[in-house]
Amino acid sequence: MIISNVENKENKTAEVKVEIDSAEFESAVNAAYKKNKNSISIPGFRKGKAPRAVIEGMYGPEVFYQDAIDDLCPQAYGYAVDNAELRIIGTPSITDVDLAEDKTLSITFSLELYPQVTLGEYKNLSAPKMSAEVTDDDVMKQIRNTAKRNARMLSVDREAQMGDTANIDFDGYLDGERFDGGKAEGFDLELGSGSFVPGFEEQVVGMNIGEEKDIDITFPEDYVENLAGKAVVFKVKLNSLTTPELPELDDDFAQDVSEFDTFDEYKADVRSSMEKAKSDEADAKFRTAIMTQACDNLVVDVPETMIDMKLNEILRNYAANFGVTGDDVKTEDLMKLMGLDKDTVDATLRPAAVYQVKQELLLEAVAAAENIEVTDEDTDEYIKGAAETVNAKPEDILNYFGMDFIRNEFKKEKATKIIIESASVSEGEAE
């Protein structure tokens, strides 16, 4: 095989013509004959025993040409990829197949090219960073939430108050008719939780056990279509009331909910955990802001093919949570499985796909600009760390991902480190 022509097109594609000489074509035709001869019946010959010349004499010399061409096409494409010195994305299309009189075969492929990337500013960027400060009020709020989860629920016989859990029966009516989903019995509603339509819980407050009451509610405009903005009436009965009895915030409480002997030790640990969580959150948001700036500074026309491939990857990762795997599962089937339509995907997942593709292009370009090299020691450490994270053996990580993928991931990590470590915190409030 030889590449006889490479022509770049204006639409970021290239046409590559691969020529296959007559001897190689003849070999492919003979292989097609051997593959098909057992399914061909010729009078006077046992099945599979008819010579090629006899079959061609009966059906024509071109009888095996199409099978030969079908077998040669992927080989020719592989040769084009390896030898045309082009970075290709997506699936190729065959634009022309020509078999000359001398049995020289030419196959022309249309290939979508990897995008050209021009780095913008990626060093010395700045962004605000949210405060990681934790106040005494923050700590006590967290502790009180823990106390609430460990509270005893006591039955009470009085008027309902905010904070109580009211066991109620309710039945909803729209224009005097029951509506679907508006009826329940023995439902536990925490008053003040905001879990019901605005105005409902407030009107339960003040009711006594056994009391029945009509509650007038107008649904929000953004509610389900058949009820949005509609005025309805709920017939409500209060069956029982319980209220939480919070434990004392003392050493006994600390021993019940933690590994510490004293409340002061427990409180200090809660503060430390909150400070770490808030610091990690601040770092993550700062990192995202800096990487977003670097991506925005990148000059690149991201091909739709790369976006679609990334979108499919995102969908597959989501689908894996449902136990759906396999390369043969179509994007449309994944969307249907998750109850997503095209408009929803375009509005929510597609922007994430675009950003991820741009970030990958950015990091690859930074790695090239910074001449980032990856040593065997680097990959050994990377594999070891990845194995410890998922409790696996290093050789399992290597076998699963492959060395090329691991080297590329390590390069991206080093490129990210260059961008983030050169960045600074600016004044202002972080979004």
C-alpha cells in the first residue's frame, strides 16, 4: 500500500487516497474465494471443492471483488492513519473506490482532523477565593443538627407548633373535585421543614389533635402543569403530634455520638472537620474558576464530533450507575433510560461536555508548551497511588488502563499543577 494523495479541506477535514497494488488486490480476492467457496454450489463439484476459475467463469470475474474490497478497506484506513501524519477524530467515511483495469485499487477516505489549538494566557491568572473560616455559630449549628438527629420523639397533646411532627390525613380538591396525588392518610409532616406547598404547614400550626380543618392553598406558577397557579382546598385532620426532646450538650452526649470523652474534645473535632471541608470546597471552587479562565482564553474551534463523543461518555458514566454498560448501547437508548430528552441534554449535559473537551485540549497544549516529560518513576508512583485509592493491585491498574492512558493522565495532572500553582487569589467575593 502507498498513500498517493493527501488533501486538506477547508471544513477541517482531509481526503487521503490509499493505493493498493494489483498483487495485494489479487491476494485479497483469493482470500475472499477461500472464505466463500464452501457456501457456493457448482454442478459437478462437491460443495466447497469448485476451483476459483470455475466459479468466476460461471458468475463473472468480479464475483469476489466486493468481499475483497470490504476486507481491504479497514486495512487501508489503518495504513492511512499510521502513515499520513494526521491527527484524526471520529469515524472515517469512504468517498471513492476505484479499481483500475490493471487491478490497482484506490480507496479515498474523508477524515475529520483534530482541531488546531492556540494557547491563550494560562499562567498567573487570578480569581477570588471563598473564606474557609468557621465560626462558633457554625460549629454549634452543626452540633445541634446532630443532637436533633439523636433526639427522642415525645407524644404531646396540645396545639401544633413549628418543629413538631404532625401525623395528618389530607384530601385535596380543585373546583370541588379531587385531584390526583392530593390524598394521603397517616402522613408524618415536620412543621417548618418546607416540604409541603408554601402556606400549608403554617396553617396546620395551631390545630389540636382530632381537629379537622380546610386549608386554602394556591399552587406556585412553576408547579406541575395541571395545578400551576391554581387555588385548591385541602381537607386536613390532625391525628397526633410528636416533638423532639433534644439531649443535653454535655460529655454524655459527646460519648454517645463520637469517640471522644468530653464535649470540648468533640466540639474541637467538629470544628476541625468543618474547617477542612470548607477549605477543600474553597480550593475546589478556586481551581474551577482558574481552569475556566484558562479554557476561556484558549482559541479553538471544538469539533462537534468531539463534543458528541464526550457527551456519550458522560451518559455512559451515568448509565453505569444503573448497571447499564457496553459499547453497543446507543446514545438515544441511554437518554431514554435516564428519562432525558434532547432539549434537557443540550441544556444541562452538553455545556459540561464542551467544557471537558476544552479542558482536555488545554492541558494537552500546556503539556506540549511546557515540554512536560513523564518518567518511569513518575508512572510507577502514579499507578501505586491510584491502586491505593481503589484498593487494587498496581498491575491491575496498569492492565486495565494501559500505559499510554496513564502517561497522558499524569501529563494532564502536571499541566494542571502548573496552571493552578501560578495563579493568585484576587480581592472580591467568590461566586
